Amino acid sequence: MVEIPYGLVEVQLRYGGVAGREFIEGLPVRVAEFLERWGLRVTGPAMHGMTALVLPVVRADGTEAALKLLAADEETAGEPLALRAWDGRGCVRLLEWDGPTGTLLLERLDAGRHLSALAERDARAAVLVVGELLARLTAVRAPEGLRGLGEVAAGMLARVPEAVGRLGDAGERRLLRDCAAALAEVAGEPGDRLLHWDLHFGNVLAGAREPWLAIDPKPLSGDPGFELLPSLVNAFREGDVGWRFDLLAEVVGLDRERARAWTLGRVVQNCLWELDDGQARLPQPEVAVAGVLLGR
């Protein structure tokens, strides 16, 4: 019997609604099914994120792996498509996949060695690692069936006027409009690269076959410039924004102005989420990033 972590239960019941409750209630049966189907044995305590239960397991041949059971949504649905397309190049390798449930069997990485630890000691080295991974990941064309950045951008732009009206601070209203204007300039050319979308320091783990590998993609088809913001606001230091942006743009090989516009678009996305969560002000790391990129 696998114990379901309380943190996963809490998040799914709070934010997942009926689907979240059904996901949690169905996990014990689902775990048992895939342990038997794929010949797996659990070897340690369960781990979790916001939308998944992850179990360290061993296959019948002795290979260490990780069983990932996902709560299906539009962000997680494309994960197996992306992992198959990357085929372990810069990211965790997909070993097995069940289409109907989205359950994944992944190669085992070192869950105790996140890039976050390196970022605390040497932020420049950590940002360089992310940039090198992004260069490899976004070199791959997105497979059919993924969410497109063009649709995402159009949806954000449609919501900005209403969001601006909910802000009481005039400076924040102006900043959100300016970020949206920058996004509008590039939204018509959304790109076709395979994006990870959530490559912050915590989503990079040490591996046996490579020093660092990306995990937990929420894939999109789009422009690589949309990938930079997580590494600008993760382990946030306002004085780092300029050099982090420049280093990432250089290593990934991006046009700086397009990357600037797409990063401001990502600021819009994060700000909309904060307002959806009932916040009355924009998130300060994103405000600082926008200020630097807008030259304020």
C-alpha cells in the first residue's frame, strides 16, 4: 500500500475540483495496476508536485526508474509527446507510457540533487546550465497535437483590458499594458519549436548519463523566447535580471528583441494568474523583470 502524500491531496482537493478528488480517490488502484502491468517494485517514499505522484521503483531487470501518475489537464497532456520527441536529449528519458491515463515510467534521476542548490552557490553557472538545456530542447520541432503559443498569446491579450481594470495602482496598469503591447508585436509569429515552458532550477535534476537533465515539461509549440522568464524569477535577485536575460538569450541563440517581447508576454501570463488567484497587486519579481526589459 502506497501512502498518498498530504501535500498532493491538499492541492488537488483545493484546486482540482471534482476531477482532483477523483484523481486522488483513484490513485491507490492506479498505482497497483501499473506496478503489476510494468513489473515494478516500489523502493522508497512517494514524491509529488502539484499534479503528479512520483514513486521510485525498480523494474524486473533491476533497472531503477520513476513511476509518474498524473492528474490530466491541458498542461500535462503533452508531456509524453514531448519526452518522446526529445528522446532523452537534455531531458529525462521516457521508458513506458500509457495513453488513456497518461501514466509515465521514466528513467531515475537524482531527486536529491536539484539545480537549485547550484543556483544558491553560483547563480551564473546555474543559469548557464538552463540556457544550454533550452538550446538543445528548443532545437526540436514541436510534434503535432501540442498546445500552440499563438492560441495562448491570443487568449492572454483578450484578457488584458479586464485585468488592467482590476488594478488600483496606475503604474502597474501602465506596466501591464506595455507588456501586452510588446506581446502583441510578436504574437502573430508564435513559432514551432518544442518548448518545455517551465524550466526553472527546481525542474533540473542530476543524472547518471548526463550531469543535468530537465524534468516535468508542460510543453507548448512556439518561440523559444517564451522560455526565459522562469530562470529570471527563480531564486530571484533584482540585480541579476539583466545579465541572466542576456546570458540566456546568447546561449539559446535568440534574437534579443524577440526574446524581450516574448519574455514580457510571459510576464503578462504570470500577472493574469496572480489576479485570478485574487491578488490585488502584480507579482514583484515579474514587475522588476518587466521594468528592466522596458528600460525603466
